[in-house]
Amino acid sequence: MRHLQAFEDALNSIKSEGRYRVFIDLKRHRGEFPRAAARYEDGREQDVIVWCSNDYLGMGQDNDVLDGMHEAIDSFGAGSGGTRNISGTTRYHVDLEKELADLHGKEAALLFTSGYVSNEATLSTIAKILPDVIIYSDALNHASMIEGIRRSSCARRVFRHNDVAHLRSLIENDPADAPKLIAFESVYSMDGDVAPIEEICDLADEFGALTYIDEVHAVGLYGEEGGGVTERDSLAHRIDIIEGTLAKGFGVMGGYITGKTAVIDAIRSMAPGFIFTTSTCPVLAAGALTSIRKLRTDDGRDLRRRHQAAAAMLKQKFKDANLPLMESETHIVPLLVADPERCKALSDTLLHDFGIYVQPINYPTVPKGTERLRFTPSPNHTEEMMDELVSALLAIWAQLGLERAS
Ligand code: PMP
């Protein structure tokens, strides 16, 4: 093959920087989350507890969700059969969009095949509709937002993470009559901090800017009905476009945006990432619909309460053990390691010696020097599992000569 060397060189450079990713092959059994088995190439299997799943509430194993999916696959089959426009729309897609709009108190919603695509497609398309728009983007925004903004070739400004004063100074520097859009997240997935949503909305009002929020790490998890932090803080009506995923709190797969009918209809009509791809499988839409509906009820409230309790308990246990817990206001529980090799060594030893699976988080996912282990306790993680985790961490921490908090 021509140019093979270039591919090998690219790989070698990733490997030399310790950024080469090795996937753990997990075998799971219905109803046993977070227990799973890691499968190795030599055929060996090892029982593990998964500590880094983004199926935050375990809805991917929920019996009602699975039953809903079985019903859909039995009646609708496997694939969707086409793009939304060409035979790929089913009642599950239509009902799911209605449910999502209602969940966020918006007029309309649009489904995408993933949260990544929803951000990328929407943000790049907005700039076609508003060619003079200036997009203000939080420095820690997810790659999918950054890619969408880059592709749009509109003017963009990056404001320091959660720094409203910096955002204000950037806006003030731009022409008052230019259309503006502020793109940010509610819960930031690597640090577990929350955006100052109300202050950003106030600023948007003052300068006539549109607001776009990614609630990927919050939908299903916060608010009376799982509508995210914007629901919890009664701010959804102040956001023009709320974007979310069906893959984390809701436990299935897919992404979406919600907002005013004209906005959603324009994106539906113009976004290549929506128009030119096969629509979500009906079975996924059915699973997501069941999951969302369940999480809007008392069952959901109970799960959210247990989820928060699990996160609080794990944080407390880390603190009590003087492990370097990073400040987090949410369900995300990061431990700072601050060294890529040790981070990987910690993760490897946890897995191989203790049957504890947590993926190391290294550059470029987080800045160099802030490498970490990111734990996501679910309502199904027991206190016993937490105690085993803490004692394993303490043993390896000492072995690697890592510092503890004082
Ligand atoms: N936004 C954020 C903040 C994310 O962390 C992610 C994925 N981890 C996405 C969007 C993409 O969502 P999905 O996994 O549904 O593609």
C-alpha cells in the first residue's frame, strides 16, 4: 500500500506520547451492572467491577427499557431502513421527539444518531443560517462542539472556562449589532463542575445573544423529571437550544436538540449530519422513549436520589482516605494523578490485580499535568464495592510512590 509509512509514523508518535488507546473488551450479563467480565486476546476472562461507565444510572440494563426494546425489535425489525426523509421515520422517532421537547419544555426536538453528531451538525448549520454570527465557546467544550464551530467557519471566540467576566469582555469587544451565540455545557464531564448558567443567560439577554447548552452529562440525572441542570435550576426557558444524548443517563444511544419550532425545523431542513444519514434504529428510539418516560416518574426520582447518594459516599470515602479528590459538584468523581504513565499504571494494576476497571484519562482529553482517574458511581455500586476500591487505590498509591492529600 502507498503511504503506509505515514500511517505507521502517526501511530508511533501517538504511542511515544503515551496516547495510544487500548480498549477493554467487556462481556456483560443482563441485570448485573456494574459487574462485567473483561475478555483478553488469549481467551482469558476476568470478573470486573466497572467504575467508568457513562450509563450513569444503569438504564442500559433496566428491565423496562429492555422489554420496550424487545417489543420494538419484534414489531419493527432491526434497522430503520433509510434516512428520516426516505422511509426512516417510525412512530418511535416521532413520539421520542415529542417526549424530548416536552421534557425540556420546548416546542420541538430533533433526533440525531449521536450526541456528537447533534452538536457538530447543529453548530455548523447555525452559521449557514446566520452567516455573520460570532460564536463564544467555553474553553472546555466537548470536541463535538469545537468541530461544529470550526466547520462553520464563522467568527469564534473562546472564553476561559466558566469565566463570565472574560466572556463579557469578549462580547463587549465585538460589534453590538453582530448576531451572537454562546455555546457551553451544563455539567463538564472531566471535572464534574457546573456552568454559571444563570449568569450566562443574563449576559446573553444584555447583549441579545442566543444560548446553546450541552446537557449531555446531566439529562436523566438532574431535575424533577430528569430534564437536566436547566430543569433543576428552572432555567430551561432561558436557553434557546438544549442539546442532549440518549447514551448516558438514558442508557441507550442517540442525540438530540430541542428549541423553538422554526429553529428545529431549519436545522432539520439544512443540516447534512441529519439529512444524509440513516435514522436511528427504531429499537434504540423505543428504548430511549421507555427510559425517558420512566425517569420522569417517581422511579426516576428515586434512582437520581440513590445516584447522588452513591457519588457523595464515594467522595467522602476518598476524602477520608486522603486521596486527591478533585473538586466536583456532581456525580463525576475524579482523582488527580497528574502524570500520564502513573495514571496508566494505576489503571492497569487496578484492573489486573483487583478486578477494578477505570480507564485512565490522559491528554488530549484533559490538559497535560491533570491526568486523572474518573469514577462514575451508579446507584448499583454498593458500599462494599467502594471500600474495596479505596483499599485497592491505597495499596497501589503507596506502591507507585504517589502523594496523598494532607
Ligand atoms: N457532549 C459531551 C459534553 C460529551 O461528553 C459527549 C460524549 N462523551 C458528547 C457530547 C457526545 O455524545 P454521544 O456520546 O452521544 O455522541
